[in-house]
Amino acid sequence: MSTPDEPEARKFVATGVVTVTVADLEQALRTAHMKGLKQDAPVTVTRSGEWNLLMDEYQQRATTTAIYPGAGTGNMQALAYVALGLTGEAGEIANKVKKVLRDDNGEVSTLRRAELFGELGDVLWYAAMLAEELGCSLASVASANLMKLADRQERDVIGGSGDTR
Ligand SMILES: [Mg+2]
């Protein structure tokens, strides 16, 4: 987090919740970016403000309900379980959106929104568990992602494709 004395070239702010400085993002990118991250090299989290605390707290609390083969070991069994769970829950979202097209004439009802809201939470839980198994914090994942997107935006390649652009 920046202090009043610290020079701050830019600040990324997402409405009301997220305040991450460039220094935070650079630190997160150095420590958390998946390129070259080894399983035995746990990521150091840069905490910056309420947002990170909320994400880290969510991860911590979600972990208390993590009961699956290899949970918390970061081994292949645990990775496979959470990867399957994550894609399964993402599939549940797709299926509910499909039903909006099939059954609801494209109208997104309050019920469907509520269903999607619930499924999005399930996706978030598995995302948190994947972060846990990778030995990094959900906050560092989010920070690194914001940094990547900001960099692409700056280089005007945000609309292209490819993981390494
Ligand atoms: Mg679900």
C-alpha cells in the first residue's frame, strides 16, 4: 500500500472497493505471476487495503470448508479435484444461461439472476481453492490479473488473443 510520502505514478481504482497502486501491482506480478512459479515457491502476498483483506478473508474462510482428496497439499489429486469442480460450476452457469434462451425467451428473470448469483459463488469457492492449492492468495491472483490487463491496455492489445500478448 502506498503512503502519503510515496510517489505514485498512477492508481487503479475500481468503484468503491478496489484501490491498488502501481507498486502493489508490480510486486504482485513479480511474486504471483504464474510464469515460472514453482510449486515449492509460495507466493508472498502484498496486502493493499480493504479489497485484499476481503479477498484473503474469503479464501481463509472458504478453506475451512475444503474437504476433498488431497485438500491443502497442492498435489495432483487436489489440483484435479478443484480444476474439475471449477469447470463444473462454470458449466452450471452456462447451463442456466442456456435455459434463459430455451425456456425464458431470452428474459433474465429474478429467479435466474438469483440462480446465477449462487453459481457464481460456487465458481468463486473453487477459484479460491485453486489458489490455495497453488500456494498463493486469491488477492495476489486478482492483483496480478489487474496488472496484466492494465499492461495490455497500455500497449493497446487488450482486444487481441493469446495468453502471452
Ligand atoms: Mg453450483
